[in-house]
Amino acid sequence: MKKKICVALTGIIMACALVACGKDKTEEVKVEETNVVQEDLVEFINEELPAIAADKNNALSIYNSYFTGGDIDNVALVADLKNNAIPSMETYITNLNAIETETTEVAEIKQLYLMGVQKQYEAMKMVVNAIESEMPDYLVQAEALIVEAQLYMKDYEDKVVAIAASNQITINSDTISSGAVEEVTTEQAQ
């Protein structure tokens, strides 16, 4: 009887030891996954997006300069969009597509961001079409594209905040503006 009890206790102790080891390994995997997401998100936002930002900033600056409340010179607007803003956005989209991500979380936010940028690009092309074809309805469509772009950028921002919160990442910006988180850092592990 004593042997049976000893064998049973030994079996229970071994099972508990194995379960405890499993928990440690599971915890290690979670920490490792968090570190990979942290590194991927920080690299995407702090290094990769800023490295290609000049083209997007140039395109949006050109586009926005015509919509300051005054009269718009349609000929100059079309020329500036066709010769400068649209090619800059095309370069930006190409460079954005070329950015590789390591995690599905960052791939998802990159996709949301890309979709927002593509809607901005489509809106610029629609403005050119509206003016060249003298179709005011196209301006309404361009405005709808801008609204869609804003919605994608808002989704992007929300997703970045959620990923940051679940992966010990601090967003180093009081606001997330123009569809881009300005900088993120990882929190110290506790």
C-alpha cells in the first residue's frame, strides 16, 4: 500500500513539475513574441516610415496649398498635381509597399496605412479628372475618397494604439496626426 501511495505521489509530483515547466516555456514564448512585435512596430514607425516620408509630405503639401480658402488657379493645380504631387505619391506608395514586416500585427497596420495613402492618391487623380473633364461630380467623388482615407488612417491609429497597449510600447506623441504615429518606444520589462 505504501508503495502504491509513493508511486502515486511521485506521479503527481512529476505531473506538477511538467505543468510548471510548460508554464515557464509558455511565458517565455509570450515574452519573445512581445519582443518581436515591439521591435517590428518600433522599426516600422520610427525608421521605415520616416525614411520615405518626404515624398508623401511633398505631395500633400502641394495638394493642400491650393485649398486654403482663396481662389484656385485650376490650370496651376492640375499641372502641380500631375507633375509633382501625383508622381510623389506614386513613389511613396511604391516605397511603402517595399517595406517588409515580420509580424502579422504590423503587417495589418501597414495595410491600413497603405489603403489610406492610396485613397489620398486616388483623390488627387480624381481632382485632376474633375477639372480636365469639367465634371463637378468628380469633385464630390474626390471628397468621398478623402473621407475614406481619413477613416483608414483612423483605423490605423486605433490599431497602433491597441498593439502598443498590448506589447508594452509607449507612443511618444500627445497626438497621432496625419495618419502617422510620430514615434514609439518599448517600455522597460518589469
